[in-house]
Amino acid sequence: MTAAFVGVLLVLVCTVLEGLAQVSLKLSATARLRRRSWGTVGITLFVAEAVVYTRALTALDVSIAYPLGSLSFVAVTVLSRWLLGETVTRTRWLGVALIILGAGLVMARA
């Protein structure tokens, strides 16, 4: 496994952590019960994301890692649809597809 491959995998882990953190913060803002718990989970996930992203930067150029971070928009959209039942329009799904395409182009050169 190359360092670049490990770096890309770590950035992908960051996107999932970001998505879960965002969903947790949404739950902390809207939940009647366990508001503080959801906030703590969200903040903890953000800290974990920062640690993992810092490790990814040891394996990737920031000019590759940062654009791949745009996949967090994809993760947030998918998780908010799946876990929160939010409505996602066709236009937003098109945007998600374009982000995936762009990230794929960046990964092809990593």
C-alpha cells in the first residue's frame, strides 16, 4: 500500500466522521432529550476528524487532501437523508454527483 493510498483512505474516513458529526449536531439542536449528549458526540467526532486529517496530511499534499474533503458534502447529504429523513432534491443529487466526479479526478492524480 502506497502512502498516497493510505492518505486517500484517511481522508475518506474523515468524510464519514464529518457526516456523522454534522448529523449529531443537528440532533443536538433539535432533540428534546439527550441534547447535551448529541452535542458531545458531535464535538468528539470533529476532534477525531482533525486527528485523522492531520495524519492524512503526512501522506498527501494538501492540494490533494483538501479537495477530497469536499466529499464531506456527499456524506452529510447521504447521512442526513438516511438518518434524519431529510428531503434531497434532484438538483442536490446532481450536485452530489458532480462532487463525486470532481473528487474522482483529484484521486486519479493522487
